[in-house]
Amino acid sequence: MKNENLLMPLYIINLKERKDRLEHIKGQMQDRNEFSVFIKEAIKHETGALGLWNTLVTIVKEARSKEEKFIIICEDDHLFTDCYNATLLRKAIVEAGDKEADLLSGGVSWFHTALQISSDLFWVDRFTGLQFTVIYSKFFNAILDATFEPTDAADYKLSELTGNKFLLYPFISIQREFGYSDVTEKNNLPGYVTQVFADSLEKLGQLKDVGVFYGLEF
């Protein structure tokens, strides 16, 4: 996979009634000519996580029919950090793809275990946060064949389906707080979302510092 002039297909997920979120995410994508943007109306379900998964499945089916090499899933609360730039993202997509990645995250709110594998990438096991996630084509069928229960969460389910998951560091994406969540109830607490992303970033920084201390170079 080459990164020159790579136009990145990006699918925004938005519930029709969440107009505040739609305006926010449109602002994030303004003048971002590196993306081919598609806005997908989220499938409503009384269980928010199931609605999100059903929407993801619909997007993956479309991407497979288009024979996309990868797609970016972008939730409407995604917020670019100051570390984002198109060149960095393209490079990371290519590098992770060369390492047989199924999934590449732009930033997570929580993770269980991580291991630095290059200057910009960590391998990660379980994680939460799908607000900006690259999904590679070789992972499409696994998603479409998966069984999703009402008690499942989309991010945990993706974690279960593959061990080939990578994470960009520093984060290029976090979540903006809107004071409510359609999927995760505890995200309604003021300041909670901002703090968990900061905690995850700090934890990764500590892991990187340990590597530097022991002379690991990438």
C-alpha cells in the first residue's frame, strides 16, 4: 500500500436528531481534502450499542462492495488533536497495513495492554473508543460474520475479533463532550470523557518513557 495522494474514505455516523453533533463533525472535516467523506445516518435501536453495530455492518458491506482497501469509521463526537496531520495518518495507515493490521485507532479512552512497536504505533489488546478508527479490508468479513449480542459493545467486540490492532501515539483523535451519550451512560458525567482520554495518553507516554530508559529505538 502506497501513501502518496492516498484519498481516505471516511464514514461519519450520526443520528438524524443529533444536529449539534452533525454541525460539530462537519466543522472538523472542513477543508480536509485528504478525506472522501460519507455521512451515514445511524440505525436507531433501543439498545444504543446494537444500533451502532448495525450501522457499522451496513458501512462495512458498502465498503466491501466498493472493494475499498480500508475505511475510517468516524463518530460524530470525534475531535482532532493538535497532533493530527494528513501525512502522519497516511504514513500510519500504510505502516500498520504492512504489519498486517486489521484495525488502527486514532485514539482510545481506555486500553488494557499496549506495546510500542514503532515510533508512532502501539500494539493494543482490549480498548474502548471508536470515534476515529481505520478498518482494513481483510477484516471486513470477520465483522460481517460476527454475532453481536444486546449486551455487547462495538469496541469490545472488535477487540475480540482480532489480535491485529494498533494505536497511533500521540493520539490524533479524542472525543468531544456533549453532555450526553447515545451509547455509554457514564460518558454523561461532566469531564469524564476528557479525563479518560488524558489518562490513556499519559499511560502510553509512561510506556514510551520506559522504552527510552532501556534504550529501545525505532
